[in-house]
Amino acid sequence: MRTHKILLMLAFLLPLMASAAEIPDNLEPLPEPPPPPAGMEGENPEPEVTITKKGEDTVEEYRINGNLYMIKVTPKVGAPYYMTKEDSNAGWARSEGDIAPTVSIPKWVLFRF
């Protein structure tokens, strides 16, 4: 019970102590940050989308920096589905409907013969 009283008193006194702290008079604003280095202008680049028709289906390919990472296939009949890059060795995973984080199965190389 005594600890509760001490904690309660500290909870009321800490804001009073913080407001009583002195603010120095010689504060200056921070300088403007330098521009980003060359090649780093677009940190979050927009994906390049290529839309093609393959028969009755519409295929949208999404690329960032030239790397294909997702394909959206919209068939004439039925719901669209996505093919997302599972790993760097061209493994693709299909997901129906909405893009959701999938469970990534580890694919470590233990031995090579």
C-alpha cells in the first residue's frame, strides 16, 4: 500500500518538475538537411506496371528497378489472382484475391554435390 502512495505522489510531481525546468535563451533552429546523394532521389520508387492481354486474360507485371516481383492475372471469368516472387531463385507463389503476407518456407542449401 505504501508503494502505491509513493508512485501516485511521483506521478503528480513529475509533470510539475518537468514544467519547472528552465529553457535556455540561446536556442537556434536546426540547419536544413543536405540533399540526398546521387542515385538516392527516389527511395520509394513507383512500380513499373506492364499490362498485356494473353488470350482472354489480362496480365499485369509489376517491376521495381527492372526486377519483376509480382504478376496479377485477371481472367475473363473468375476472380483475379496474384503470383508473387517467393525467393530470388525464381520461385513463385500463387495467392487468390487479396495480397496477403504468406508464410515463407525456408529453402536453405545444406549440401551441394
